[in-house]
Amino acid sequence: ADYVRLEDHTKQTSSSLHPDALDSRRSWQDAIPEGIEGLIGNTPLIKLKALSEATGCEILGKAEYLNGAGNSPKDRVALSMINLAEEEGLIKPNRGDTIYEGTVGSTGISLAAVCRARGYQAYICMPNDQASEKSELLLRLGATVERVKPASIVDQAQFVNMARKRAREHTENPNKPGKGFFADQFENSANYIAHQTSTGPEIYQQTGGQLDAFVAGAGTGGTISGVALALKPQLPNVKIVLADPQGSGLYNKVKYGVLFSPTEAEGTRRRHQVDSIVEGIGINRLTANFSAGMELIDDAVKVSDVQAMKMARWLVENEGLFLGASSAVNCVAAAELAKRMEPGSRIVTILCDPGSRHLSRFWKAAGELKPEECTFEGILGRD
Ligand code: PMP
């Protein structure tokens, strides 16, 4: 087949970022994708017409929610982590091998789908306060779901630590078939490499290298690091900007070099307890995936939960786009950044996942806002 899939593409080095390097790839219209893996990557870049008009900059959204396995950028990551583990001989299909992961949802959903397609089991540990539609979806995708109490990373019962422990228990149990493999999206370099070798080059190609800034939030940091590592060597002047939700420590790290200041302690605790309604982004530790591209991040924009909710509503009203919380955070940060840039600048951001995955928490709260609060001026004026 001359349809080059992500797994082949990830083997390319970042030196092959020139648009010509991607010419061999076909769009979905030209070839029949092979299974759900053929629907991962090659997502469209769309112009957000109303947001561009409101800001005076050209704001482009990489429609990652159109990835066809788990409907988020994590499809690329799930495929990349499984491919690497197979290459390293750590897992084999159809012998009971189980992929364990700690995730607030998106990575679990992508892993569950790709595991089913590849002949693996998925075992997902997640905090028990995340939107219930995500755990329901995981169960329907055939994953085993263990919901644990929200806890700090230093706690052994924290969701990531629990997944690592369950993988070890599996491998050590002679009565269980196959092996346990801890995917470890926070520390596994296959995560940012997926974005360095696919998301980033796609953005370069789709814009013809004509962009002034790239804006994204960080959950593991894989997206922002990978895209930064792909774009910066080709476009040294492109600004890489972190969109950081309230309660996350990364904003201070980018701005002031320290993960969080004492005055942020309240917000930091808040994020530990995961009672913020923005799910999927915002952390208060330095992961390997964030560290991989951290030096390339030029600036950061802080976004409150209320700003994100207002933006989510505004995007529905003005663009007809129904998206999740992290996408809304990204769009607020893109609009804030537009105020600081030359009119007409081109800003690319990520549209991460669909709103339907956030109905019971983020969208429930967003739905309670009054329409008159959700104006463009109301979003950018700090609450
Ligand atoms: N949006 C959503 C919905 C997510 O689940 C995540 C990752 N947890 C992100 C954005 C952030 O991506 P990354 O992990 O690459 O930083």
C-alpha cells in the first residue's frame, strides 16, 4: 500500500521535515485506510473564521478531534507507544498482554481502541472525579477501568503509580496469561516523538511553513514539546506558547523558571485534588515529555476555568464548534496572544477533543453561564 501510516512516518527523522517529505502521504479521499490505524494523523487544519475576525489575527485549529480511533491527539501517542513497545519486543499481540496506563481519559480511550485493533487488553487507572462519560466509554471499548481517589503523584495510590503497580503485578503473576506493560505516557518519549514526527510536520506542511505562533496546553507535555521540536529548527522565529489552566504550575516555570510560587500554592493544591473542571491539561511537576521541549517554549498564557467555559460557549455560537475544555483553553490563549501580536499574524492551536466527552462536568457548568456573559469581550476581560 502506498498509504504511509503513522507507524512508518514515526521512523523518519526530524531532518525530513521539508514538505516534500510528506508528499508520499495520501489523503483519505485517495486511499482506503487500513483499519482504524489508517484514520490516525493527517487531521485537517481549519481556519476559525469568527475567532480570526474577532482577534484580527488568523487563528487556525488543528482538528485533532477528527482522529478516528479515540477522537483526540492521543491516538497518535497510543499508536506510537504500542509500536515502540512491539519493536523493543516488550509486547506481542494475542497472547493476553495487557497495556496498563494512568490517564484522565483521552489516552485511555485511544489506547483501548488501538489495543482492541491490535490484539491487546487495556487496563486503565483514572481519578474517580473525572467526567463519567469517559469511564463509560472505556468500559464499552472493552478496557478494564480502575477509578482511584484523586491524589498527589507522591502517593502510591495516585492513578499513574497505580497503573505502574498493576502492570508489575500482572507480569509477576504466573497465573495470568501474557505480560503487563506500563505505557507511561508522562515519561515515555514515544509520546513527544509522535508529535515531533507527525503533528508538527503536518502543521508545517499545511501552513507551507507560514506561521507566527503555536499555542497548546500541556497534560503530559508531549504535544507542545513534540511540535516545538519539529517547528523550531525550521522556523526559528515561530513563537511557542503554553496555554496553562488555573492551578497548574507550568505557567510559572515558563515565565519565571520556578514550577510554582508560594502564592500559587492554593491553586496547586486545587489541581492535585482535580476539582478543576478543565480536564486533561495542567500539571505541577516536570514530566520527561514536557522537559523534552521546555527550552523551546517562549511564553505562557494563564487561562481561568471561567474564561474556558465562556470560550467553549462562544465557539458553539459563532463557529458551530462543540469542543472540550482543553480546546477552549487553547482558544482563549490564542486570542490573548493575538492581542500581543501584529495584526494579521497567523496562530496555530490544537482542537483536542469533542464536547460530548465533557457533558457532565465542564459543559454542565458552562451551560449554567448566562448568554450575555459569553461575549468575546467577556472572555478576555479577566473574571
Ligand atoms: N487535551 C486533552 C483532552 C487531553 O486529555 C490532553 C492530555 N491529557 C491534552 C489536551 C494535552 O496533551 P499533552 O498530554 O500532549 O500535553
